[in-house]
Amino acid sequence: MSAWKEFCRGKRSDEKVAEFELKLEENLFDLHNRLEKEIWKPDIYKVFFSYDPKLREIHEASVRDRVFYQAVYRILYHIFDPGFIFHSYSSRKEKGTHLGVRNFSKFLRKVTKNGKVGGYVLKCDIRKFFDSINHKLLLNLIKEKIADEKLLRLLEKIIFSFEKTPGKGLPLGNVTSQLFANIYLDELDQFIKKELKAKYYERYCDDFVILDSSISQLNNYLESIAIFCREKLLLDLHPRKVEIRKLHLGTDFLGYVSLSNHTVLRTRTKKRMLKRLAVLKRELESAKIEKDKAKQILNSYLGVLKHCRGNKSREIIKKMLAGII
């Protein structure tokens, strides 16, 4: 029941969720019995596309399966999360992009001695990360901490319920995929921290950075990381998204551009925000959206701007919607 409460938060207006809730007790008992008898099989995924801002293919499980995946997530999270490094920020409680950006700024100031000396950042991205996760390797990593055979059989069904290419791939729509991704890339985190001993390292999903005062050191890190990813994780770095740049030029990471003494919102994020607000204004004027809903969207954007130097953007937003909200 706790998994259901967590899952349905903010989703009760969804037709499929409401339909499941009409026979909630019956549906949950049926799911429990199937799991107990080990006859549960995942339903077919529903495929749709999302722009956030780039096009992504999302595979959404049935409501029944998503409730089950939420329960699995709650169990596995407490087993695996304590072993993850501190500076891994994706899909973790009390983490997220804003903390990642704040700590990046702290690293930047330490490396450059508050802007008094030069420094560099190595930025990396895994090529087609979710599509490239190897099922067998992931399951073996999970087996290092879980011995329960029944649970392992269920996890194997979840992992093998989807593939982009034979034996590879996780669906972006599953809550379990977020945790599986962290389990998979924790191998990389541990290698970078313990073997390479990189001091200033951060990762958010498959985007990661290392800061250092030496460009040659970063090049050495890059060579070792590329080999480790390819040989140990069967992954490749994205050739167009790997770069070493000077810190004083600004670093675009986690939606913000960090400089030595301040942080600004990424330009394309700001443009997308203002474009969405222009649409919001028209929807309000034509009564296509309720004011309360519009206020929620507005407050979320103002919240994003709280974490950077964004006075001009805040003024533009307030003027744009003055007298309407």
C-alpha cells in the first residue's frame, strides 16, 4: 500500500490510474498473488515521445507494473544508496541538480583559489547510455549485494522486460531504471574516486565532470576513463560531448553556467522558459488554463532562477504576467 501511495501522488487525474484505483484492493491482491506464485509477467510498454528539450523515446509500463516497480525501488534504494559516493546527484533523496551546481561552484573556487589561478574541467557524457546498459552485467552487479533468489528472479524479469538491442537497454519510463543506472555507473564512480583518486568529481546520471589545475592530469583521467567504460561497462563516451575547457570561460553543467564568482541560467533554458511563459500568458488570457495551475508553473520557474544570478529574467517574467496572475 505504501508503494501505491508513493506512486499515485499527483497522478490521480490520469484516467488509467483512476481506473486502477476503482478496484484498488482487488488489483493489489491480484498483483500480490502473482508475485507470490511467481507467475507475474510484465505488461507491454506504451511508447510515446517527450521533448525535454531534446526528443526522447519513453516506454511507460502499465499502472499495475509501475506500482510494483515503485515497491521494488523502495526496497533496493535502501540497500544500494548508502554505498554510492556523495557526489552522485541523480535520482537520490536530498540530492538533485541544485546541490550539484552548488558543489560544482565550491570545487571551482577551490581549484582556482577563488579565481586567483587558472583551472580546467573535463566534461564527459556516455553515448546512448540507457540504450547501452548490458542486462547481464547489471544483474551481476545487483547480485553482489542481493542473495535472495526469488527477488533476483523478479529483478531479472524487470531488467529483461525491455531491450533496445539484444541484451541491452533500460526503459526511460521506469522508476527502477533510475536506480539501475546508478548501480551501473557506481562502478565508474568508485574507479574515478578510488583508483584515479580524482578529488573534484561529480556525476548526474551519465553526465560527469572532473575539475583540476592540470590539463595533462585531466587528459590522463580521460584516457583511463574511456578504457574503463569500454572494457568494464561496455559503454562508450560520446565523442562530441567530451571536452576539456578553462574554468574561467564558464562551465555548462546541470542547466546552469558556473563561473568563478557567480552562476547564470543556461541560455537555451532561459529562452525555452520565456517561450513557455509567452504561451502561458495567451492560455490565461483565453481561459485555457486556470490561474492556480499557471501560478504553479510560474513559481517553478522563479524557483529555478533563485539558484543563479537571474534578476533580469525575474523582472521580465513579472512584467510579462503583470495584471494576469
